[in-house]
Amino acid sequence: MTDADWGPDSARLAAFDEGEWARVEAAFAGRLLSYVSRRVADVEAREDIVQETFLGAVRGIESFDTAYSFEQYLFGICRNRTIDQLRRHEVRGRGGEEDSAAASLDLESLATDEQTPSRILRRTDLADRGRDLLAASLQEWVELTWASGEMTRLMVVEGLLRGGKRNRDLWEPLGLRDEVSVAGIKFRALKKIRELLLAKEGAEEIGASLDGLAVEADAPMDVQSVWRDRRVSCPSRRWIARWLDGSLEPGPSRFIAFHIEELGCEWCEANRDDLVGAREQGHGEALEAVQGSSIRWLRSRAR
Ligand SMILES: [Zn+2]
């Protein structure tokens, strides 16, 4: 297996370097299959989706926005292909089969989610600049908090922003004294995030709109959607691997369990499934089948 945190060289990808694309397939096929397998029952369709994801990634590489990670880019395409597949299935299966009811439920939860691949591929608005700055500030705050070992603080903000939970839902499960403790943590966190944001060039405008955040009762949707879409709190695959093998300290372990098991981050879940041993779940053949799809396309293009 390749290094858990390996990321490709985007210049090589953009130059259609076959070796780099082969490494991408080797590194990412497992987690993509894990994601698709939880949502699509048909084994062949799963392979098709992963192949189409790699093809889509090669074709669209010139519009890949490096404000996102390559994994986010791939997962965005994969999600789109999965939705397409579930839609096709729904149309075919119309007539009341239980199977199609389950598929359309899945579809609903996928399609209404905040994150859409179009956001990753087309970002032209000025507002996107604001989102970039906000994402960078949130990311910075997560890193600072993680580094200082303040995992309860991180879990409070994660619960509010990713989980959409309220103060009163959080204090007890997180072992805090009462609701007021949650409110205090939130207040200080938003204040710090605002400071980090204002330290960035061109942030004055958004900074002003963040002024009211700390005193509002509910976390604002905008911060919430940036927090989720940009995956600012997603632990790296290396951390997930350490969590699984039990070599992680209790604090980070608790956070990762909260993030994946309690709040259901679908992409970290896909990484976990992959790391746990997707091969044992019958992915071996599927993995072989999808390897080489981008290379075949690159070669056909050269002719
Ligand atoms: Zn995650």
C-alpha cells in the first residue's frame, strides 16, 4: 500500500503523466470503492462509477482548483457519478420495488447535502474568495486546537458546525458542566477564528460580517457550510490509520470517533472502510478492474 497521506503532484497530473495517474489509481481506488459500495448495491455499477471517476478526473484536471485537496476533487466527482447511477436506477426501478425505494432514499440524502461538485469545479464569484479565506482561518484554528490538545473544544465546535447540534445537546455527551460551558467555548472559538481571519489580507469585509457570530444563538449557516464542504476538521488518512491500530492518544481518538461514528463524515468513513480491509469485503477483483482506466484513456487520446 502507498503511504497513507500520499498526494499526487498536480503539475504532473496536468501534464497527463501516466505514472502519476497510475499512482493516483493505486492510492485512491480503495477508498472510492468503499464510498460507492456503501451506496450502490450493484457490483459492476460500482466498478463503473470508480472508473468514470478516474476518467472524469483526468478530463477535468485542467480546471482542478488547488484550493481543494486532490482527494476532495476526486470525491466530488465520485459523488456526482454515484448520484447519476442512483438516478438511473431509480428511473429503471420505478414501480414500487423495495430496492428502488432504498436507492431513492440514498439519493435524497446525497443530493441535498451541502457539498456539490460544481462548487469544486466552478468557482468564479467574489464570494468564493471570502469562502477561501474563511476556510483557511477555520483550518488554522483546527490545527492550533489539535496541536494544543484541546480536543473537547474541537469537538464542541465540530458538533455545532458539522453536526448542526445545539448547546443543550452537547454539554452532557462531551462531559461539560452545562450549556453555558458550551456557549463559552463557542464564543472564544469564534472570537479566535475572527482574529485569524482578520490577520489575512483582504478579509476586512468578511470580518465585519463575522462580528455578530459570537453572540448569536445558532451557528451561522455560512460558516457551517464552509466547515463541512472544505472538510476543515477531517483528520488525515494517517491519523485515521493510527486511530484504527490503537496507537493514537485518547483525545484525538475521541475526536476521530466523534467525527466518523457520531457525525458520520462520509469521506473519512470511506477512508476508514478502505483501511480496515476493503479487500476482505470482496474489493480485490473490483480494484483490479478499475486499475488502468485513466491510462487507457490517456493512450487512446494520444493516438
Ligand atoms: Zn471527515
